[in-house]
Amino acid sequence: MKQFEMFQMRRIKAVAEQLYEKKGGFKRWELVRISGIRKDYENKLNAFIDEIVVVYNC
């Protein structure tokens, strides 16, 4: 895994934690949009993003 992808994963997780604290839950599109993930990297990180959404919205 590339360093840049690892950074984006950390950023996604940090934004997920913030959204969870603020709202108690969030939608996938909100996480991607606020994280600032570009479409090409969103496609590469689909499984990770889906996992984070499930973990924080249970």
C-alpha cells in the first residue's frame, strides 16, 4: 500500500470519528465529501470506506 493511500485512510478514519462525535452517525457520501477524497482514490479505498461506515453507524 502506498504512503498516500495510508494517509487518506487515516484522514477518513479521523473524519469518521469527528462526524460520529458531532452527529452520532453519518452517510457514506458525507464521509467521502468531508474527507476530500477524489473519485479515483475513492474507488481504490471502497472496501475500507464501507467498513468504516459500518463500524461507526452500528
